Amino acid sequence: MLRHVATNATSLNLLILPGVCSRTGPSTKNDGHVSEGQTVAEGVLLNSELIPGSPEATIGQVQTIRCVSRGGSLPVTYTLFHNKSTKGKMTASEERGATFSVTIYDHASLGSYRCKANNSFTGDIYSKEFWFTLLEPTSHWLLLWMRLLIFLNLLVLTLVIMVALIRTGVWKP
């Protein structure tokens, strides 16, 4: 029995057979993401996504990374990878996903991060790779030089105005 259902501007065809429940529409590709026109069994995860707390980081900062997935049956096991090494693993029994904390120790800590999601119906589904952007702290000496240059520019501007006023006779010292 084939039934057509429209949900949130996405149309799905539900195929209901005894003992089997699947849908035609979004489907997983080799990279774990969804495409139209293929069949996916109910309970199967459709994708995995990595959501950073902030895309920018500084050295010494603790960052949060949330791994979430769409579709599929719970529980879902999430694994966080950094440069292909496992950084953490959590099993989520709610749809909020899993939240990991990472500390940015140096430039090597910036990336590449990836999440893996799987449940009892699905093999491993990987998120896209993510890299933090390093925000370099502004040096104390650079700030001091900038303040000095601003002061010198204001002093020169004041002197130019004073000379112009004296020459025009508007101001007599």
C-alpha cells in the first residue's frame, strides 16, 4: 500500500507492508546525507550535524560542540572526532543530541572536528568537517603604539589649526 504524505513542504511516500515500514523521498548517500528519490527504512538516521557554540576561538578557551541528527529512532550514539582521533562518545536518549566540551590549547586544537551518529538501524553517519577560526589576542604593545599614533596625529592637527588661525589673524597669541 503506497500512501503520499506532504509535511512541511516536503513530500514523502510511505510504503506500508506487513512488518516493514519505509519511505521514499529523502535518503542517505555514502557521506550520510540525504537525497531525494531513494528509499529509507523508518528508524534510520538521515544525517549528522556538528554545531559549534561559536565558530571563533582563542587559545585557552573551552568550546562546546553539539552533535545532532535528523530522523531515526532513539537512542543515538554520538562520537566526536578531532583529527580522526576519538575525543568523546555519548548515547542520547532524547532528540537534543550530545554536547561535548573541548579546550583550544594551540593551533592544532582548531580542527578538524567531525561527529558520527548511529543507532540500532543505521551504520555510521558522519557530519561535515569543522575548523575553529583562531582569534589572535591583540598585544599590549600594539595597543600602546596605536594610542601614541593617535595622540601624535591630534597634536599635529592642533598645531596646523593654530598656525592657520595665526596667519589669518583670527587668533593672536
